Amino acid sequence: MNHIERYAGTFIPLQAGCGNCGGCGNSGEPGDAGGGQGETLTVVRNEVREPRKARVLLLNDDYTSMEFVVRILVEIFRKKAEEATAIMLAVHEKGKGECGIYPVEIAETKVNQVHSRARSEGFPLRCAIEHI
Ligand code: TYC
């Protein structure tokens, strides 16, 4: 049995005794080429990558209302009201603060959501990403 498995963007040919197809008798253990005749040593690469992560930061300004910032933290960053208030006050006092750590694409989406909600309500609130 021959099949091609697409994995992490790479095509890896899996031949008889691959341990993945359920029909060839290979346990999938390293060194086990299966029990059939004319078997071929098969190398299966199991590369699993963690998604790249980013920290989302909220930046202070003099014009955005405190109430709006708390609402953003509750609705976009899913914080409880108490934690949202603490983060907002920390940003107000220190200039910036962390809203959360997310896979990069989710972090970017949240930044866009914050900016578009802020602009539509007339606030200059800014949010930034720090790759980690
Ligand atoms: N400094 C703002 C004010 O006094 C409140 C504020 C907090 C604004 C956090 C932005 O990210 C921010 N109204």
C-alpha cells in the first residue's frame, strides 16, 4: 500500500509497513519495517510545531474613557469586570499593560478589533503586539 500524507506543508511518501494505514503490520516503532516481503524502510517525520505567540498590550492615552477601556477588556479579551478594571488602572498609571498572550493571528485580530471599536466610538486607544 502506498499513500502520500501531507504533513506540515511537506509531502511525505509512506510505503508498505508505514504504521499509519492500518493495513500493513508495521507497529510504527523506529526500526520496524513491517513483516511483508519487499518492504522498504520508511521514515515518518512527526513534526508538531507550537503556534507562534504574541503578547497584546494596551497603551495609555489621555482621551479614551476608563469605562470604554474596561468594556474592551471584558468584551474582546474576555476578562472579568474586576480584572479588567485592574488592567485598565495599571495601563493608566504605567503607560502600558498586558491584555493576554495569543497565537499571532488571533493577537492581530484582537488588535484590529480594538482599533476599529475605538475609532468608531471616537477614541484614540491604541493596542500593540509584542512577539514572544
Ligand atoms: N488615561 C485614560 C483616562 O484618564 C484612561 C485609559 C486607560 C486610556 C487605559 C487608555 O489604555 C488606556 N481617561
